[in-house]
Amino acid sequence: MRMCLCGCVPRMSRRGLIAGALAATAVPAAAAAPADPKLIDDLVVANRILYDQGVVDGFGHISARHDKDPNRYLLSRSMAPALVTAGDIMEFDLDSNPTDSSGRTPYLERFIHGEIYKVRPDVMAIVHSHSPAVLPFADTHTPLKPMNHIAGFLGSGPPVFEIRGTAGDASDMLVRSNNLGRALAKTMGQSQILLMRGHGSVAAAQSVRHVVFRAIYTEVNARTELQAMALGKPVFLNEKEAAAAMKTNDGLVDRPWALWKQRIAAK
Ligand SMILES: [Zn+2]
């Protein structure tokens, strides 16, 4: 493992560490160091920003991989995201069992998070939402593609998860088991965004701030694309443009984060 002079672990090595840890064990350690309070704070703020920006309402959730143990993740108890406080954040293993529920009820669809973390060592945060402008693209064969550089993370268009392929044709549409979460994560592959037919979408990223950026701009891009389709045939970013734009924007997420955070603080 390479380490720099100050002792920090470079990004690629950190990913390697996570991949190794994920492969080594599916059983969480009995006791893990508490998560960084700054990570918990970002997660609480993210819940409120996503509500303020119209990505989540009474439903939807955001998680972060535990910064001290890659085999765990952090997610609120089952409640409206805008009301989440630090005391509502629970810890789960990657099978989505709570490590200490303390009587709190977890989200039914937490398996989305656990199963993606299992197979994507690059992913450190996940948003699941039912944001309204995205749904038409999940429910039709019209692809969601990047309308401008800000949405370069959409690449050549997200895959669509069809729950009937795993749950049959009489499910309640919820990803309520590890088996369904596994199928969803398989459909998502290496994409940053996944659409869920008859349901919503998932965003994944390397940090809480990046995943909030992607969830918000997926919704914005969907609105823009619908408007463009009313005028004519949109010209999307091609794959190379999308990849280059994503790389640039990944270095700029703190700017909109500061704005979105100030908006919720002022309310
Ligand atoms: Zn849902």
C-alpha cells in the first residue's frame, strides 16, 4: 500500500482497501469506532437539502458508507428525510441488518444501499428517490441522457431495473429483500444512476456531497429533457463529452453544496 508523507492513504489505495475488506468478511466486527461526526452532519444536511430541492418528499433516503468500517453503512431510521437529526442515523451491516436498532424502525428499502455497497467499492454514498420528473424516463423506453455538462454523470444513459424479472408480476414494487437489492445492483453495474421502472431512481457517488449533486441534477436534467422533447429532437452530450464533463464537475461539488446548505439554514 502506498502512503504519502503525511500518512494519508491515496484514493486508489483506499478503494483497494475497501474491496479487500468487502471480500474478506460479510460479518461486521462486534464493535467499530464511531463514525466521524462530520460525516453524520453531512448526512443530516443532505437529507434536508434533498427535500428542499424537490428530490425527496415524505419518501426517499440517503446513506453513506461508514468511514471507519467499509462493511457498514449509515442511514436514517424510517422517517421523512427533512426531519432527520443526528440521533436518527442508524448503522447497518452490508446485509442491511441494524447493528444497534435501539427500538428504531429501519426503512423497508435499505437493501438497495447494502447490496450496492457490497459490489461497488468506489461508492461511498447512495440516494434513493421517487423524484417526479425522472419517473417518465423510468416508465417508458425514452432514455434519460445528459442535456448539458452538469449532468455528464448520466453518461450514455442509466440502465432501468425491471423488478418483475426477480419479484414476478404481483410485487408491491419495493426492494424489500437482499435478493431484490442484489438484482438491482447487478442491473446498475458501474453506472452512477439507475432508473427503477414504476418506482424511481438511485444515485451513487464517491461522497455524500457528490451523490446529492447527482440526485439533484438528475431531476433537473429530466425536466430539461422533457422541455427539449416538446420542441424537437434533443442533441445530447456524447460519451466522451459526458465523461470529460463529469471529471470537471466532480471537483466543483462544494460550490452548490454551500449554496444548498445555506438555503436550508436560512429557513
Ligand atoms: Zn422507493
